[in-house]
Amino acid sequence: MKKILMCVPNISEGKDLDAVELVVDEVRQISGVTLLDYSWDQNHNRSVLTYLGDPQSVIEATKNMAAKALELIDMRNHQGSHPRIGAVDVVPFVPVRNMNIDETVAIAHQVGRFLGEQGVHVYYYAQASDKPERTTPSSVRKGQYEGLKDRLKDPTWYPDKGPTEFNPRAGATALGVRMPLIAFNVNLHTTDVSIAEQIAKAVRRISGGYQFVRAMGLSLEGQDLAQVSMDLDNYIKTPIHRVLETVRCEAARYGVSVAGCEFIGPVPLAALEECIRFYVQAHDFSVDQVIENSLLSLID
Amino acid sequence: MKKILMCVPNISEGKDLDAVELVVDEVRQISGVTLLDYSWDQNHNRSVLTYLGDPQSVIEATKNMAAKALELIDMRNHQGSHPRIGAVDVVPFVPVRNMNIDETVAIAHQVGRFLGEQGVHVYYYAQASDKPERTTPSSVRKGQYEGLKDRLKDPTWYPDKGPTEFNPRAGATALGVRMPLIAFNVNLHTTDVSIAEQIAKAVRRISGGYQFVRAMGLSLEGQDLAQVSMDLDNYIKTPIHRVLETVRCEAARYGVSVAGCEFIGPVPLAALEECIRFYVQAHDFSVDQVIENSLLSLID
């Protein structure tokens, strides 16, 4: 089964669209990579690229993309409303298919070494980091670009790769590995938003729920429904069905039923595999049995 | 979304492997087609090819494959243990992805005209036929090759395409359109096989159950389980979840629970889509959201 790696870098340029195109071109030029999407925001002065492909091609595309961004972006001139710490601000690697976290971390570290050699201050986050508190890009980005020079004097903030002496042009990069995120909402037959809020508290990590669930309750205006809106950050360790059944169970204590659910955006086939295994009780069901999936393996 | 058509022709040659390879080569030579599998059986004196791709490429591969089989196979010399009626014995087209039955039938009829022009007696079956009794290749194959000459004198057995005068070299072809078949078994916590048999009767078409379910009950030796073994012939009109929930419900009347289920062989993503919609109550969930599926669309 073909390995597929995704990368979703955020670069600190969203105004000079010629520059953005030149950076995106570096991805386009790698034949093993598919550019799924890219977008820019002039207020944020920031662009987000999404591409995937075989790991070696994604590594190559990411190195070339980053090198071009470092060539074109000077952080000393950067202004924008979104928090940022460097020209190649965030580089998350996402194992999409037939890859585990460990091999993805090895790839992230390989790209980290490359960026370090280019003079970038590289901070690892999430699974790429051995520091448990560095869970997100924002945990790395504290104090932003403007605070970076002073922070580099603090040994606890020495970069994982790259110089300890401030590089004012490039700034730093938050480089991480994360699972594909699944945006999953459960709509409840109630207009009482506090029920959705209670359930959100029951399932989310920060208030004692599942480790890889972020959740909030909100009301769906004009629909007589309340919603538990969730991000599932690791569908293997905290699978969809377990979260849904917990929501259902907690809703039942209020006499409230589930009206429907929705996935917002992409869902990896592997996450559905576990749903099928649970609900259909097909214990040995494998994504390898899915015709479309075997087609993908054959297109190599 | 890319259209994917599958074809699973059975040809009446399984002894002369050079000939089989020459026939298979015709499929290999079409660039838009992926040969998933081929196998031969010397006792049956028969080979089965499985390939898929974009519809135009599959049409081309099928025409070339059939022409080569007609060139190499002489039915007057054919002996084998499997029922057969012609050199290109059965040609089922299976819509795999983003295709409906009507457009698949149009393709089957296009290939039927081609075979008719080559002098083959073509009989349509399943969705390709307007005769409701011609549901399977075997309904077309009654009396086999040996009975074909006489049968062609009966106006009710005039072929859909091709000559009414007997072609002894080529014989006839059963040419049909069918949905991908899903082999689905439900294992029950009972050693009483009669319970599995009763449930099989409850769900299968011939005894009053679901239109597109074939089923039988059997015992799983050494596992203290009985099994309802099923073929689901149309997962859109008779979806997996409905059959499973009916089995579950019927089993409960005997105090028997479902130990587990299994899919044997390939499953189309669209069949899982409906499972997810039902069990996760994700009413609007679409295969388009599956990352692997969008990858497939992008590889064009």
C-alpha cells in the first residue's frame, strides 16, 4: 500500500501574490506531489499550502518550498494580524496513509535539519517534540517574531535545530507532526444550548473527557438544534464512534436525541475503517478491501 | 470525480496458457486500464479476467480482448467442467465509481453491437436485458453451447445482437451489467444452525426477504458459531445496514446476539458511505470527503 504524507505549511506572505506563486511553484514542480489547495490572506499576510504525495516527494517539495520562501520573505518587513514567528512559520506533517507517527517524525526531523542548515531557528512541536508542553504551533510561537531575539538567550528556548544567534531575516519555524484532524459535529434535538455545552465538557480533554477531543457547545440558529462541535485530533486513539456514543449517552440523560452528525472537510479512510468495524461489528474489516483504495495502490 | 468501470469477462480457454496470455495482453496494452487479476482453471478450461479503468479504455480493452479470444478459441473443440455457451462466455460490466446503471447498460450494449458484428450470438442479462427472467449468466446459458444451435431456431431465443444462424466457432456471449457484489457474513453466538437458516430465509429474496439478498445458513465448525452467509447484489437498493439490522433483530427473537461480521473480498466505498450515514447519522456524508478518494480524482 502506497505511503501518503501530507504537509500543510503556513508561510508569512499573503500580500505579494507573485511571491506566493513562486513559492507554490516549487511544490507544483515536484511530480510525485499533488497540490490540493493553497490560499492567502492579505490581512493575515500569510498563505497556507496543502499538498500530499509519497514521502520522498513531499520532503523535496517542502525543502524547495521553504528555500524559496526564505529567499523571498524578510521578516523584518512583515506585518500581519495573524501570530507568526518566522518566514516559514509553521510546517505540520500529517501521515495520511500507511504511515505511522514515528516515520513521520523522522521525516519532520530531516526537514528540520535542512531548515537549521539554512539558518532558521527550528522548534519542534506535537509528536515531533520531546517537550510535552509544546503541543501546538502557538505554544512555540509565544512572544512571536518580535520576542524571538530575547527568547533565544534563554537556554530553555534554544532551538531544536539551527543557530542560537538570532536570524532576523528568517525568524523561526514551528515544525511538527500531527494526525489528520477530523472536524465532527453532533446536532441535538434541543434548543437548550446548555445541554450541548454540558456534553462538550463531558467529552473534551481539558475538562476531563477524551484525550484527543476539543469541543464546544453552540446553538444552530433557525434550526431548533444545539450542536456539539468537535475537533478529533487523533482518530486512532480517540475514535469517532466512541465519542459519538458518549455524546449520545450523555444526551439521553436529558431526554435529548441525536438529530444528525456532520463531518466538515476531509476524513481519512482509516477513520471510517474503525467506524465500520464498530458499528457493523466487522472486526477484521480493512481499508485494503475498499476498491477505491486498491485502485490507489495500483496507480504507482 | 473520475468514472471507473470494471469488467470481469470469462473466456472459454484455461488449458492453452499461451493463448490466455495473448488474450490478457490485449487488456494490458490499453493504458487507461488496470488489470487487477486474472486466473485460469484447467478443469473448467476457462479463465477469468478482472480489470478496470475509465469507461472508454475499458470498452476498448474489452473489444480487443474479445476479438483475440474469438480468434484463438474454437468452441467446436472446447471441453471443460464449467457450464459455457461460447468463446467469450460471460462479460459482466460493473459500475465501480461515479457511474449509474443506465450509462453502464449503454456501454454494455455498445460492446454487444461490436460482438454481434463479429458474428457472436449476444444475449443480454441482468440490468442489460429487458427480459426480467434473464437475471444471471446461467439463465442465458441454459442448454449450454451444445444446445445453442437448436435454441437459435426458437424466436424467443433469437439473440439480442448478432446472427440467428448458428456460429459454431464463437458460440454465444452472456453480456450483462451488475452492481459490485458484496459478500457479507454475519456470525451468530449459537451452535444451532437452524437459527442461521431461519434468518437466512427471513432476509433473502427467494423466500420473501430483501430483493437483492441471497443468503444461506451454515455452521462454523470448531467456532461454536452459526453464520448467515450472504451476497448483496445491489448495495444501493438493499444497503448493508438494513440487512444487518434485520439479521440482528431476527436473531434477538431467539436470544442470540451477533458475534461479528465479515466482508469477503472487495467493498466499494459507496457502500460504506451509506453505512456511515446510517450508523454515524451523518446524513450528508459523502465519499468525496474521503481523502483517499480525492487523491484518486486528482490522479487523472
